[in-house]
Amino acid sequence: MYALPAVAAVAALMLTGCVDNSASSPGGGTAAATADTVTVQKNDAIAASLPEKIKSAGVLNVGMANNYPPNEFKDANGKPAGWSVDLTNALGQVLGLKVNFDIGTFDNILPAIKGGKDDMGMSSFTDTTEREKQADFVNYYSAGIQWASPAGKTVDPNNACGLKVAVQATTYEDTHEVPAKSKACTDAGKPAITIFKYDAQDQATNALAVGQVDAMSADSPVTLYAISQTKKKLQTAGDAFEVAPYGMPVAKGSAFTPVLQKALQSLIDDGSYTKILTKWGVESGGVKTAALNVAAKG
């Protein structure tokens, strides 16, 4: 649930990963392409409606910051991994396109889309009305905020005054949620929350696991995954709250937007979408409709 950056940083891309979904069968038809969890057939009707620039290139350029497991991160070989990576690959399969993950800083994704370098983004963007001024968002998931604490330690996110709380830098939790809670503390004459900011989510999780902080705040799928990976060292602290949509940003008014919506809806309808989410244990946030710009409509 990344927050809107105050300044758009222009950063060099650090890694490129490609998956080819354009293969055809020997008989001249379209061959099925296989992701980690699903086998998806190219949808010729949807692919035919691609903008000519993308269709002729045969490549879907996707901006991503791969430091937010289990949504998007690097595997042991340094390649893009996570449920949003699996979902993006499946979208590429529907469209018959090679998926090119342009890995860099989160702040650089929206400028790269606006400038035409990337066709879309996939990086746990929370769809907000502020962001919709810069890009259109195809909504693909609903995530809340979930706090975690050391196992056996009770922490109330609504009464965390004076505690040390870990967050990943530039996320909504860092820029909005925890600062607002801290301000409520000081406004009431109580100690502020000390916010520990980390460049990557695994660093924030580790800080909590080793006792450097009292709690951490992250998106619900991220926190639940972190708890599952720490061998019962952590637990949820309260229930998830502030549920909001994730969206794939696309350039404002792009002809690619309705095509992306149709591709995602086809995965929802045939069950591939749910299979991907279930593999990663995040199916509770699944959506039934590939909606557009949900924040503005809310």
C-alpha cells in the first residue's frame, strides 16, 4: 500500500526480467503458456484489441519495485517473484506478450508510465483520488492495514503511544497511517510513536522479529506473509483496517486500459486469478470485477 511520493525520483533501472508468452503451436494455433500456478490460453480477441505500438512490439513493459513480499520481491536467483508477478505473467499470457519487468525505485514508476517508457505498473499501488490525477488504475485487489507484534505481546494499533513501530519507507503506513496515529497521541498529551523506516519490508520484519521495535505496520497480505515466514515469532496485532484497492497504473486515457481490464476480467472469470492468490495465501483480498478508478467512484 504505497503512498504517493512527494517528489518523483528519476532512477536508473536496476534489473530487467522477461517472460515470453508469444509462442504459437506447430499447427498454427495459439499455444498455452504456463506460469507458476496456472496455464493460460492466449485470448485472440482481447489481444487483437491491443494498441498497435504494444502489439507490434510484442512486449508488455511493467514498472515494478520488487521489495514488498509476498506481492513483489526478488527470488533466490534475483528474479521477480510474488503473487503480483504471477498475475502479471498471466496477463501477458492472455495478451500473447512477452512481459518485461522494469525493476527500479517505486517513485520512478508513475513518471515512467507518464513518459511512455512503461506500459503499466504493478507494485502494490493503493488507488487514491490523488494518484488518479496522474494515471488511471485498473483495480485488482483489496488490501487493508495489518499490524504485527512479537508473539505473546499485546499491542493495540489504536493505543500505540510511546511505542517503536517499523514500516517500509514510502508506504502509506509510513507517510499517512502511523504518523496520523502518532499525531493523535501528541495531541492528547501522550508520547509520540517512534517510527522506524526501512528501505525493504524484510528489514522491517526482521527488526520486529529480533526485538528492535514493538510492532510493525504493513498491508494485510504483507503482514500475514511475514508472520508465516518467521516461525511463530510474530502475531497479528488487532484486525485489519482501512481496506483500500490496489490498482495497476496506466497512462491517463490510454487505449491499453480497457484491454488490460478485459485481460484481468478473463483471468477472474476462468478461475486463474483465484488460483494465483490461493497459492500465496492472499485470496481473501480477491476481487470479482476488474474495475477502473475505484477511489474516484468511492
